[in-house]
Amino acid sequence: MTPMPYQITNNTVMLVVDGEPHEIDSTQPNYEKLRAAVLAGDWDTVREHLTVEQAITDWTFGAFTVQNNSIYYNGEVLPAPFSQRVLKMVGKGEDPKPLMRAAERLEDNPSYRSRNQTFDFLMRNQGIPFTDDGFILFYKGVRNNFRDVHSGKFDNSPGQKLSMKRNRVSDDPTVACHFGFHVGARSYAATFGQGKTVICKVDPADIVCVPNDSSQQKVRVCAYEVVGLDNGKLLPDTTMDVDVEAPTPAVEPERAATADEPLVAVVAKHTDGSPLEEGETAPKAYADNSQAVTLPLTGTAWDKYNLLNSLELLEMPLRGGIDKYARFNCLIVGASKMRGGKIAVIDAILKARGYANPAEDEEVPAHIKALLTNG
């Protein structure tokens, strides 16, 4: 084949194919293979890697294909909004494999209606990211003690895994409140909860129903895992990694607390054997052996931040400091990606510690209160 006119810079490949110019930069998924093919003079391969569509097919080993801007899974076309979302990610150089894995998991959902409802929900609602293993992150409103709002029986402390038999969950979308666990969009969860909002990781195969009420902002599921606290902002619309090491727990408390006791610190030690300082708290067990959590946690490398007030936190570095503390001691998901930077993260930390309003922290100077409240 006749060589194609081209020019390669540090981050761009420019070439002319059949009289049409193309420019592919290093943020695009087909860049590396295209660049290698051009440098090798393999012009047949250049054509194969010229488009994003071919890059998707290569990424997924052929299980997914692209035709006329529609994505097919094993020969079956996926809903148009899903295809558009994937193509948009690929065009930005973002890896769409988590979305692909979610689509594969959704194929294991035994309900035709649930499968289609899930695609509709994902396209309607913002801030619903996919994890690398193809699970979906939803929000759930809970009580201040992390118990469910309806019955108060189910503990939704971060780290808990809850499940029930699928055939015990209502699959009728015309009934608003019915049997099953409910998760959903942030706008729904934040108004339904009574104090806290947690982030739940759900296998698409465990989605049973998307009720018609609440503008289709909630979902009934048969299983989920609580992975952290809401960070006060919407999570990303695309993908998010929550596969991080869980906080190291303190040693077991000397006695179990009952379900009606306030969530206060009990006598415990750090994992290194040092005693708790005044004001520090630790995870503890209810009488039924389920877990309740008070924040901030202890027994992690970030305990030194537990007693810092807002002004002192503001002086600490965000990366590798406050963001780690927010994750491991305050169980806040996505702190490092929050819009608003350090101010937003500190705001979320204060709320996790129990301040309904950041300005209630009396030790914070007035100008900092204003930033935290209005920023």
C-alpha cells in the first residue's frame, strides 16, 4: 500500500487518508496503536486504528462492536444513550471498560424489564458512576446512627454488606414503597434520609426494579455494599475507583452497646496500643453484633487529623493529607475529586463529624466560616 503523508509530534499524529486529514492526540484511546503503526509503515493497520470505533472493538476483544455510532454486545444493540455515553468517554480518552463490564453484568440480570429500566435510570440521573469491576455507585439516605429510615433494623455503616432473596423484593414499578432495599440518585437519597447519606455499591444483576415515582430516581435492589459517606457533592458521571483499603479498626470495645445508646466513644486503643485521646471515637458493635460507626475513626495513619479544627485543617496539604484523612477516618467517598477543592473537602469532613452546618464550629474564624458555608 502507498505510504500516507503524516507528521508526528510528541503528543499528536497527523496524517492524510484518502485525501482526508486526521489528527489524533495522546488523550485518545487509539493514539498509541496508531502511532506505532505509522512509525512501522504498516498502512493496513493504520486504517484499523484510525477511528474510536475500532479502538472500542480492540479494547473489548470483539465482544462489543460499533456500527453507525451504535454499540452492540454479542450482536445485540445496546440502548442509544448508553452507546453515546461510551463513545463520548472514548473520544475524551477515558477508558469505557467499566461501563462495558456493567453492561455485561446487566446481562446476568434475569429480568428483561429491570435491564431496560436500569439503562433508563442511568441516562436520566447524574452523579451515578461505574466502578472498575462494573458495579454501580448509588446513594442511600439513612438515620444519623446509619440505620435504615423505614424500620431502623438494617445497619448501613460503611463496610456493611446487605442482601435478601431476590424473590422477596417487589418488582412492580407502579408501587412506590414496597419490599426491598432502596438506593437511588443523590437528589432522592438526600431528601429521604434523616441525617446521613451513604454511597452504596450495587451489582447491576441485583437491580430488581426502578419505581415510576420520584421521577424514576430510586431503585429497588436485593443486595448492596456500603462503601462510604456522601461527600456533599455529586460523584462523577463516568467512572470512579472505590477499591481502596478499608480503615484499620481499633481493638474490640470492652462491652457491646445497645441499639438505643447514643453513638459515643467507648474505651478502646489504637492498633499500635496507644490509648485514645479525649474526643476520639472508634467503631463499636451493637448487641446483635452488627456494627455502628462514629466519626472520625481511629486506628489509622491519619489519626493526627482527628483533633484539628477547620482552620488547622485548612493549613494541611490536600493531596496525601486531608483527602486521605477524609477517606480513611471520615469514610467520605471521592474527596480527592470534589469540586471546590480543599474548602469543599473540609466542609464534608465537618459534616461527617456531626456539624449540621460548618459555621457551627465555634473555633473557626468568621472569614473561614463564610468560605465553608458559601464556598
